[in-house]
Amino acid sequence: MAKKTAVVDLGSNSIRMVIFEKTSRYGFYTTCEYKRKVRLGENSYNNGKILQEEAMQKAEDALNFFKQCALKHKCKKMFIIGTSALRDAPNSKDFIKRIQKKLNLNIRCIDGKEESYLGGLAALNLLSPFRDATTLDIGGGSSELCLIKNNKIISCISLDLGTVRLKELFYDKGKIDSLEQFINPILEQIPKEFCNHNLIAIGGSLRAISNSIMQKNSYPLKNLHDFHYDLEEEKTHIEKILQVKADSLANFGIKKDRFDTIKKGIFIFLKIAEKLKAKHIITSGVGIREGIYLKDLLRPHSKFPINFNPSLKSLQDRFLQQENKSNHTAKFAMQLFNILKNIHKIPESYKQSLLAAAKLCHIGEYLNFYFSNEHSSHFILGGLNYGFSHKEKILIANIIKLNGKKINPYNLESYKQLLPNFHILSWLNFILNLAKTLNNANESKIDFIFSNNALYIFNEFKNINLPKEDLKKIAKPASIILNLNQKP
């Protein structure tokens, strides 16, 4: 098992390397990421798509640096993938041979359909669950679309539309008036079946748009991955970015290294979104690099096993291996949720969030026993990266942080838009922390019966040494009586 793997995406605009580390068969996390804005495709679109010497030298220097970083991190595998600028260039084979000879690194140049597939594979596995969507990855030289239906990748296409391509062919030459004439025939290449209300936004330009919207709305999380917004509600804001002068882009939260390409990206995005009849935008923090890694990790399959989450498993592998051997919090939480369902009446959809919270609520003890619930909450917000929506992450983190205490709405005000109602929050807080307290009794088997508003907690064969003082401290959402070591 290759514990660490480096994946390099050799794009038209920038070169990025991500290092992934496996913690078990399917559990993994990102250890670090490197980026160099090389612009491999710079001036190529004005010169018959031929890669220019200056750009090739910059790319060679970046790859040499990445190689040293991969060696430093003791990576056993290194994938280097070339995309639009490389596959378009007549001299791409010369560049690939040059890198192999000088740096002993192998570059694999992939076609547009495979690039689209890899982005779709990453989104399908690492976003919170969805059934149908079309992914859009806008790069420097091309834009890739992947159609997903019923949780399966159906079709992939690549369009010769990219930010650097438009910049050099139209914006730098003052030919913006010719853009419509250029783009319309390309948009006609998109099959009707790709039309979808859900559009998954991949790539730096689209993430920059999402980041700007989050800042405008004072969004309570900084995580771009899995951020959702309605296009109609935010279209005016997006169009403002398209219209302002370059020196005002910073006021919209656009980073300086995006100033010269963001407007081209927005232009392409709005045109394709209109063509697809997109309404709901899902931001993806993952793309081709994660797709390359997953293709290798999951083979011969294309999806994780049912009910498996790589981030949750990675956190357990790294911080809870010893704890999990004696941790029955998750088991007790599920028993309590089921036995009390006639009184709490919480939708089954919240059960998975409760289960995840129960599996991870002890993780803060890895850092320090004192304030461990706060530490656990930070672990969740920082490390539960894949497969959970923002609402689920916030809910999991907060019911752990509450630690069974009475809820003060003022303390949750910043997350109000992402949290469920008080009733649900109170019950999940109660169930999780009752299960956590019962786990401290070091009993592997505890039975529960709920009758006449009383919860009976007992073991069929012996008395349980239950911490009564701790049980009394847990805030109850209803007038429930806890009867210890008794049967009704």
C-alpha cells in the first residue's frame, strides 16, 4: 500500500501538486498542497498553440521543485497529468521527453473526456450525496462537463473554452465584440441531455465566485467545498464582478492572482449555466487531482463502499484507534434514537449526523482531556472534509460542543442559518451526551425500555455502575424520567 501519493495537475494556467496520505484501505486525507502559476499555455494560443520556451522552462523548474517536495514527503507514487495546453500543443511530445530526460519524471497527457470524467469522479465521491448534476470545470485552455444521473457518470465532453485562451485571443487584442460569435458555435456542442438544475462548479475561477458570494453574505463557514447557492439570487452580484474595473476586484474578495482571468471565467460560466438551464450551484473543492487519486485508490470500482466516508474513517484511524476498541457511544446513541423515536419524532435523515457525532465525540481527548468537547468540535470543522454538507458538519460539531448542556441560542447565532430547529438540536444533544455518559460506565451491553415517559436503563444480568451525577447534568428536551438499573 502506497501510503503517500503525489498528484500533479499540469494546467494551462497553473501547476498544482497535492499529496494524499492513506490511513487505511479507503481512508485518506490531504497532507499538503503546492501551487506555481506557470502559465504553460501563455502566448501559445497566439502562436499556433506551440508551447513557448519561457513557459516550458518555468514548468520544468516547478516540476523539479515538486519532485523534491514529493521525495521529502516520502511519496511512493507520483502522477503527473497534462491537460489542455499540453494536448493542444504540436510540440507537447518534445516537452514530455525533455522532462523525462532531465528530471526522470513521466507526464501522461489526457484527453478532454478523461479530464471531464476525473472531475466528475471526484465530485461524485467527495461531495455530500446527490443524484443528478452536471459538473463544469473551467480551466485555462478548456472547459469540461460531466453528466451524472442516478449517482452514475453518464457522459463527458470537453469544450475549447478557457480563461487563458479567451484572454489571448480576444481580451488582449481588444476583440471582445467577437466573443459572442466565437462562443455560440461551441455552446451548440453541448448535448441537450446535459441540461440540469444542479451545476457542480469546479476550478479556480468558479471557486473564486463562490468565495465572493460567501464573503458578501457573511457566511459562517470558510469551507468552499460543498457550498451551495441559487444562481438567480446571486446573478446580480456575479455580473457586478464582470463589470467592475480590475482595481476594484479586491472589493469583491477576488485575489490578485485572479485579476486577469476571473472575468473570462465568469463570462464562460454564465454562458454555459444559461445553456444548461442551471439553477442551483454546488461548489466543489475537488477536481482532477482528487479524481486521479480516487481512480487509483478505488480500482477496480468507481465509488466508495455504501455508507463509507473517507474523512470520518481517516479521523478515526489517526486519532481514535485505541479509543474505538472500547467506545460504545455510537451503539448506545443508535439504540436511544430508535427507542425514543415516538417521542422525539426527528426525521431519520438526522440519524447519520448523530452517528458521525457519536463516532467522533471523543476525538478532542487526543489533544487534551480538558475542554475536549470544544477540541472535538474544531476537529470536525477542520477535518471532516468530504461527503458531509455544511449543515451536517455544523450540526455534528455543535451537538458535540454543547456536551449535554442547556442550549443558549445566543451562542449559536452565527450558525443559525445552517442549524435545524431548537427541538431537533435539543434532542440530538440529549441523546448524544446520554450515550457518551453511559459509555463511561465501561459497559458493553446496556438495555433500554421507554414506557410512560420514563426511560429505563439496565442490564439484564447485573447492576450497572452508572454515573448518576453526570446523568443529572444532561439537559432533557422533555419531561423524561431516567430510571437506572430498573425494568418497567
